[in-house]
Amino acid sequence: MVWILDLDGVVWLSDTVIPGVPEAISKLREAGHTILFLTNNSSRRVGDLVEKFEGMGIRVDADEIITSAQAAATMLEPGSVALVCAGDGVREALAARGVKTVDSGPADAVVVGFHKEFDYDRLNAAYQAIRGGARLIGTNDDTTYPTPEGPIPGGGALLASVAAAAGVEPEVAGKPYQPMADAVLDRIGGAAEDGMVVGDRPDTDGLIAKRLGLPFALVFTGVTSKDDLPVDPEPVTTAPDLATLVTQELA
């Protein structure tokens, strides 16, 4: 069975691991399950994510991680030019794809993702490139991002500001859109027939599960609480956290 796990709000909140997660992931591995970590957060490089996992006591291989930055990179042809309005994770994914990156000037596409350095200059650079004919690609359209102190504006909020300024409709790569589903299918080598998507957001994790034809399990450690029920799409099961969910499913 393939367990497709969201990161922010399921495994961790910012730089704080959610209690019980390292043990839950170990249980899944010991039971012989395959694990994929699927994140809409495009800001970090994959190697940085691996280090973050290891610092939390979680063993992970780089090829078990799929980011919205990687999904966004597949939407551009090698040799094309992208203006980056995003973090290092996007730059890494575009470089691996053979896409040239710039910070200003003409481009084939503008790629927007979560990054805390976003300011008016970045907005204007993105606007000018789109005005010159560039496509607008968002790594994701999540309007908020979960932290231990509560939600903060997410990559989707930055994308919305660029789209509003330029007056265009963005193409979106991450959950729940097709580029991310394709990235999952490519990584597992075919159709997802036996698996489960675990997330904290019905509008992203739930809908990507539906797109993949897999059941959706909702945990309440991120942006969705028990008080928000019922939600659409409806999860097949809910749990307070990943540790409880794994115990339930492995019983």
C-alpha cells in the first residue's frame, strides 16, 4: 500500500515535528508500506527537506519527496526561460529540468511560489514579464500556510496578487491539479491502485486523492479542525493526528 502524506500540517508545523509522527512513519515502514511525501510548499530544496526530516528523527530518501516545485518544472520545456518569484526549491527544480532562471526581464513564464522575501519589486518584475507575454505558473494556490502559532498567508496569496496585477488566470502545478497527480503517478510507475492520501486540507489533499482515485484521510493537526466538519470531499476516515490514524489503520 502507498501512503501519500502531506507535510505541513501532517508531519510538521513549520520547524516543529507533530508528536508521534516519527514513530508512526517507522510503523508504516516496518509493516512494508510504501511512503511518498507530497507537499505544496515549494520554498525548500529537496536536500534541505531531507535534512529537516533527519533532524526530526525521520528516515527518508530524496526520491520519496515530491514538491509542487518539481510539478511546476514539468510544465516548462528544457531550454526555456523562467522568471522566479519563489524560493530555492523552485530554482533547484527548474535547473534540474534544464530551464534557465532569471530575476527580471523577458521570460517564457513567471513561476510564483511561497517565499517570505516577496515584496513590491518582485511583484513588479513578475508583472512586467507577464505584460511582455510570459505565462503565469503557480506552484500552488493555497491561500494559507499552517504554523504552530496559526495560519499565515501562503503561496496562493502571493500568486493571487500577481494574477490580479497582471489580469491573467494562472496555471497551477500543485495539489489538487493534474501536474502534481502526474508527478505522483510517474514516481510510483503507474496507476495508484492501492493507497491512501493523508492531509489536513480537503481542498488540496482531498481533491488530489479524488483525482488519483484514492481514499482521503483527514487529520486535525493543520488548517482543518473537527469543528469544520462536514467537508467536501468527504474523507473516508478522520483522526486527531497521523499517529492515531496509523494505529487505527494497522490494527
